[in-house]
Amino acid sequence: MIIDINYWTRVLKNILYVALILLGLYIAFKLSIFYMPFLVAFIISLMMNKTHLTRRSSSIIIFILVSLIILGGIRMDSSDFIF
């Protein structure tokens, strides 16, 4: 019986690639909890830079938006207990 070494090296490489991709996805999902606030802040910063507002007015807008998001989250959590 003839064993084709090239075939098995390709198979092992593909298995290794799949394992590394799965490991990378697992690590990415675990780290996403840490990096999500930075991503949201970056997106908000990009949106504010496109509007050409001053630093003061954009800070006030961001403060109001974040406050509304936090209050909305608290409101959703507390409304579950009312019913």
C-alpha cells in the first residue's frame, strides 16, 4: 500500500487551520466584553468628528446619549419586576 505524504500533510494543515480559527474566535468572544466599550467610544468619536462640532458641544451630546442609554437599561431592568 502506498501512502501519499502530501495528502496527509494537507489534511493536517487544514485541521490545524480550523483549530486555530476556532481558538481565535473563542479568544475574540472572551475579549469582546473588555473591548466593546472602546469600540463603541471609537464609533461615537468618528460620528462626532463628521459633524464638525466643538469639543464642548460634542461632549455634552455624548454625555446625554450615554445617560439616556444607562437610564434606559435601568428602566428595562426595573420594569421586569413591576409585572
